[in-house]
Amino acid sequence: MSTKSKAAAAEEKKPITLSSEHVPLSYRIKKDLQRNGMIYAMLIPVLVYYAIFKFGPMFGLYISFIDYKPARGIFGSKFVGLKWFKSFFSDYYFGRLLINTVRIAVADLLTFPLPVILALLINELKNKKFSKTAQTLLYVPHFISTVVICGIVITLTSSTGAITEVLHNFFGIKEQALLNNLSNFLPIYILTELWQTLGWNSIIYLSALSGIDQELYDAAKVDGANRWQQCLHVTLPGIAPTIVIMLILKMGKIFNVGYERVMLLYNPAIYNTADVINTYVYRKGLIDAQFSYSTAVGMFNCLVSFALVMITNKISQKVNGSGLW
């Protein structure tokens, strides 16, 4: 047999392989399930959770367009269109709620760099034992219930509380509950949030720092860079993508300022500066039983948050060339 005929016979015996474009979709799905079946099985509880607790409740947003009566049900209640949205925008408290929400959200946003700075400081610690101890002490408040944290703060800032006593003795401040003063709520709220979340929020930046190639630092040292220059030209660019993603996520929560913490700390005496959209929704929906009205207010809050995420992501893509998606 000639060499040509042998080569032709060998080619005929080779199995025919089809490109992914020619393989039927059902066949590819079947093979993928056989190969990654356990991974998909582990994903099922997550999908069920999101379907029940995240996507399922979205159906209830329809309540904001009807005059909902529990006795009649969702489909038996009268459709009223944008009535509740118009009522909220013309509400006497709308301006106050919007100003308070934005003011607290902006103050909270200004603290965004602090976890980054804390992570950089911890990363610079050379004593590993001290570093681990410091991290543990900073993380502990995160695991304490917000109710307990706020209870401690209220006790410490009461008329006979330790913080009030210190301020009275050193600065001559009147011995009265600090949270009854309109101007005190914002700083107390921000400090309480920092106490509970600062250490925990720094974890993701510490993880990002550990992923930076150490050879970059060695190269910077060879070029004569000091610690500050290494931080400026190696460390910060290395964790910049993480910072951008966290900022975008933070912007999505800007109108959902911690209503639980606000609700636990405020009182009717300081509603003028402490009442936010989320606490208003709680009072109208669960206390006053105005379900349609409170749902409309909550939907407005969500739409604004969604718009802020989209805008921030778009700006990030234009400026840095990267975003959340």
C-alpha cells in the first residue's frame, strides 16, 4: 500500500469531532450536568432563597398602584395608578424626609475611605501577634446585635450615662440625654456605625492587599521609592478595582441608610433631623397600616437607589474603564 493510501486510511479511522456550534444544545447541557452536577446541586438552595425572599416579594410592589384592602386582596382592590406617589410628593413631611435621608447618607458616604485607611494601617504592622489582636478587637462589634449596640449607646448618652458625665466634667455640657438634642443625632449615629462596622468593612481590603504581587514592592524599592511612594504607586492602584466596586455598592445603599439603627436611636423629640424615608415607611406601613402608601414610598426609595448605582457604574467606566458590570 502506498504512503498516500495509508495516510487516507488513517484519516478515515480518526473520530469525527464537531465544533461547539454543531453540537446540539440539549447534548451540551446533558454533558455539563454530568460533569458539574454537584456544583449545580449546591446552587439550588441559593436560587430558592433568592426566588422566595428577593424576587417573590417584588410582586407585592403592585400594591403601590392600588387602594389595597386586606379583606379584598391584591386583585380585588381598586386600581388607583400613581395616586400614592403623588400623595407622597405632596406630603408635608416629604421635604424633611428627603433632606434628612440625603444628609445622613452623605455623612455616611464620607466615612467610606476609613476602612481603606484602616486596612492600609493594619497591613503596615510588622508584629503579627499585635496585628491579629488588633483585628480581632476591631471585628468583635460586628458580631454584636444592632439592638444591643444601640442600647449601649443610649445608656452611655443618657442624662446619667458615662459619656454625658465625661462631657459635663470636661466641657461643661448640660447633664441631659444627648439623643434628645437635635444636633447630636448625626454624630452619634455615624460614630455608632463606625464602631460596629469599621473593622469588618476593612476585611475585603485586607484580602485585596494580600493579592498584590510582592515583586512590585521590590521593584519600587530598587527604584528608590519610600513607604509612602510604595503605597501611592503600588498599593492603592492594586486595590483600586476593589475600592471602585465597593463604592458602587455603597452608592446603591445611600438612600437605604440603616433604618434599623436610626429607628433604635431616634425618638419623637428629634424627628426633625433623624426621621428618614425608611423609618417613615415603617411607621406608615406597620403602625398606621397604610400599606399602599408605604409601598409606594418604599418603591420610590428603591428606584432612586437603582438609578444611583447605574449612574455611579457609568461614571466609573468612563473614568477608570472598569465597573461592577
